[in-house]
Amino acid sequence: MKHLQGAGWKYGILLSAVLVVLFIANLFVGSVNIPFGAVCDVLTGNETAKESWRFIVLESRLPQALTALFCGGALAISGLMLQTAFNNPLAGPSILGISTGASLGVAIVMLLGGSMMSGTMFQLSGFFATIIGAFAGAMVVMALILFFSTLVKSNLMLLIIGIMIGYVASSAISLLNFFATVEGVHSYMIWGLGNFGGISMDQMPYFFITCMVGFLISFLLIKPLNALLLGPRYAENLGVNIRLVRNWLLIASGILTAITTAYCGPIAFIGLAVPHIARLLLGTSNHNSLMPVTLLCGGVIALLCNLICVLPGENGIIPLNAVTPVVGAPIIIYVIVNQRKIQYFN
Amino acid sequence: MAAKKDIVMRGSDLAIGYSRGKKNERTVLGKLNFTLRTGELTCLLGANGAGKSTLLRTLSASQPPLGGSLFLKDKPLSTYSEKKLSTLIGVVLTDKTQAGGLTVYELVALGRQPHTGFFGKLHESDRKIIAQAMELVGISHKANNYTAELSDGERQKVMIAKALVQESPLIILDEPTAFLDVASRIEIMTLLHKLASEDNKAILLSTHDIEQALVLADRLWLMTDENLQCGVTEDLILNNAMDDLFGRKGISFDHAHGVYYPIVKGQKQIQVFAGSETLLHWTVNALNRHGYACHILANKDDADRDLPIIETLSPHELFYTSVREERQMYLSFDEMLENL
């Protein structure tokens, strides 16, 4: 017990340090080559040789790093809660149909509204419409799942319903794509590749506050989450109001998934893989230490992925969703192959 | 020792079953009358599908009763909040958990949740209670092991410790000894009996382990398709209540030994005389298995000349006398059964 709590602190401090290093690295490395000294000057508020460098560092790299940090944490926490709540190691925001719902919302805005928006998605009005679409889509799916949770008691059945809703949303997206304009399909595809660069400094406070609300609810759920490790009937016997807790869990993970998907596109694998990385690191499924470490891990992995994205330098940016599975898939495979070694799900 | 036996739970005319709205009720059993007292270990016995789990779920407030009244202490069970209930009833279930990544200590500590604050922080008093419970069930030496590393018997002890730290007067266990070997079964049952008598808990458990239940239960609840009979073990056995428990033909209850055995439908009859109770028991056992109905002879001279006789004087001296008065000696049961 003492030892494990120690591990929580140890990894917490270690990850925080890595997080800071990666965050700073994200400010210094980008597709535009800016000298090390110049970035230092920008950060310390000194004059730089080119005014554009100041703009790139403060208005592009800084918000992008912040976005990656929060997005990673949000998706990871969301995945952790869903895995515990649904008693399933392969649950995650994308599995439950929440991110597919967000995608459908965006598809409706971009592909149906595309003709009205003159095709370019990066117009301001279009951007906000995208966010509203994603948020609405995610919330509608979440409301559906909450509704079904009043009818279905079994978590596994609810998970399957979530997957089914995801399929229906996917087929609706296919249909919209089929009838949409070429420009609409293209901009939808670009959004679908995922990108941490979609939030400006002006929008950052809204993103930040929404994430914080999600994190707050999540951290308040640590005690019932631990009880849920024993399964719903044991948890009930420990005084947990299962229905209430499950609703809050879905709301918190819904908010976190919706806000990240809305701003950054459907980001694969982080929600699924990071909770497993955190468990492997800590060697415990006790949420007291697992929840904060998962949050930090999510931030670290997302910052790392963002860094990998800009590695080609002047040659362009690798799409985010081409990077996250490369980081995430080996971990999932490891989890499946080593199920006997990994003890937290039996 | 003579702690006062308080009534913890009382059911009168209770009906249990499943309900999907008022019009779609499926009653499993009705008219159940029973009491649970502190300091007593009660074993619920019954055939598969008789409704044991349904009854336990109803008593632990996981599902509502369909009729009658069910009192916990002095108030109806349904009037308690979830929070309050968690300090009055502790359960041990057969449910699969995903707590393999928790240490034994952490899992037992979860049982303190009804008593801890919003964030579940453990105080010194909580730690003391957890340590005591682990000591009591004999799992202290594994406190820092992952529960995934435990044997089934040890895991069951951990869950019992979890129920203990809830400090509830009533503990309900659903088949706590299923999947366990004989040694662990005896250990767990003895532990539960000790907890009932020494810690003055009311303990109710369902089991298929009739042998242990008859030895250790203070009271038995016998559940059949028709009703629930409650009483002290010996009263029930000697009033033939056990006979119809499984309500099936071909099974009979041995009142002397407290075990169920299949009724022999053999056409062949044989007389048995043995040098001791033990030899008699196993001789009859062997012959029954081979389709012989046995007439037990108290005295060798009472033998009926029209039936063959088996005499077992020791495990290595078995005599077979046929109706034609031919006498044959066998050196083992193997040899005897081979030549019958």
C-alpha cells in the first residue's frame, strides 16, 4: 500500500517533468525552422529578427501545445472511466459511439452546409459551426446512451448498444459523403485526420474551462470508480448509487470527448491506449493514483504525437491520426498478448 | 459467549420474483416466513433453480420483494437509503470482479467506503479495522499481494474481510464455497461459523455443500419449489424435512450419515455382515454401486439361506457364500467385485 502510493507520487513527478520537457520541445520544434535563440527571445519577451516568428511561437505553437496537453488528458481520462464503468478493457470514447456522433455532427455541418459555406472550412463561421456540430453530435449520442441505460441494466449490453449507435452514425456519414460536393468531402476528410492546431489563443479559455469541468467531475468520481472495480452489485452494496454514478460518468466522458473531437477531430487510440499505459506503469488499478497518472500520461503522449507530426520540418505535417495509432496500436497488442501477465482485469 | 441473539431480519409472507411493471410479475416463491438472528450461521439449501439467489438478492435489497413484508431491524428494508444499507448488510457474491490489479489491502479497504468521506480517505481507525479483519480471516500475510495472484479460497477470504470491515450486523454470502476444494470449503465454513458466534454477526449463506452445512449451520433454510422451511439442523433432519429437498425420484437422504445417495434399483439381493461400522458402510457402498440391494445382518446366524452372503472381516478378508453354500475368500474389494 505504502509502496504503491509511493509509485503514484514517483510517476506523477516523473511524468510532470517529461510533460514540461515535451511542452517546451513543442514550442521549439515546428514545421517552420526558427532558431533556438529566437524562440528564447520570443518567450522572454525580447525583440526577434522576424515578427512572424513571434506570431508562430505565441499564436500557433503555444496554443497547439496547450491543446495537445488538454486533449490528451481529456481523452485518456474519458477512456479510463469508460473502461472501468463498462468493465471492459477495450472500451473507449470511440467505441461507445460518442466520437462517431461528433463526427456525424461535423459531417452534417460540413457536407450538408458545405454548399452554403462556400467550401472553405477555415472561415470563422464555418469553424464555429463545426464545433457546434461536433458538440451536438456527441451530446445526442450520449443522451441516447443515457436513455438506453435506463432500459438496459447490463453494462455489456449497453456497450454493444453504443457500438451499434456508432455504426448507424458511420453509415449516415458515408451517405452524406456520397451526396456531398468534392470540396465538402475534402474538408471533412482533413478534419477527420485530426489536428491539435485548431484552437486559437482567443478560443483557448472556452476549451480550457470545458476540459476543467470534465476533469473536476471525473476526479469527484474516484471513490465510486474504485468500488465499481468489484462490479455493479458489489458497488451497490458499498453504498454507490449505480445509476447516478453511471450517468455522471457518461456526462463527464461525453463532455471531454465532445470538446476534444469538436476542436481537434476524431483522435484515435489515445482514449483506449493511455489508461493501459498508466496501469502498466503504476501496476495498480486503484483510481486514487491511476486517475492523475492517466491524466499526465495522456498529456505526455499527445505532446509526443504532436512533436512527431512536425518532424518532417519544412516538408509539411504528418496528419495526427496517422501518428496516434502507431503509438497506440503496439500497446493494445501488448495488452492483448500479455493478458495473463497483466492482472488488472481478472 | 452467550451474546444476546437479536433479530436482524424478519420476513413474513414474503413473495420473491421478478417484476417488469405491475402486470408482468413472475413470482418465484411466495409466503416465505423467516427470521435471521445475530450470532447464528444460517445455511440456505436447495436445488439449482429453486430461487436461492433470488431470495438472497431480495434480502440484500438488490431487487424488491413482490409482496409480504421484509423488516431489517425495526424498519421495512425498502425504507433504508443505499448508504445506510451498506452499513447494515455486507455481501459476498459470485460475480466476476476486475479488481485483480488491487492489492489485498486495497480491496479490503473498499469495504470501508460506507464509512469514509467523499474522497474515501482512510483514517487511523479505518486502518485498524482493516488490519483486524485481514487478521481474522487469515490473509494478513498477503496484504501487499495483488488479488489476481490469490487462489480461489484466498480470494473468498478477502471478500469476506471486505464484508467484515463494512461492520454490518448481517452478512449475506452467495455460494461462498463454490469452486473451492474440500479443505478450503471446511476452512471458509469454519471461519464463517466462528464469525457468527464470536463476533455476533448474523450470517446467511447459500451452498450446495450439504455436508458442511449440516455440521456447522446453526439453522437451515430448506428451499423447495413450494416453500421455505426454517429450523435448527437436527430438528429438520429428524422430522424428515430433508427428504424432499430435491423433490426428485431416485434420491434418498441417509438420516444416520446426513448425506444424499441414489436409490438402488437393483434386482439382485445380497446379505451383508461386517466386522465394523466402517467396513459395513463401504461394503454396502461397493455393492450398491454394482446394483445389489443389501440386507444388513446384525448377527451372522440370522442369515437367510436363500440369499448369498458377503462377510467383510477386514479390508483383506472378504468372504462370499453362495446359495449353494460354496464359500470363497477374496483379498480385496477389487477381487471380490471382479468375481461377483
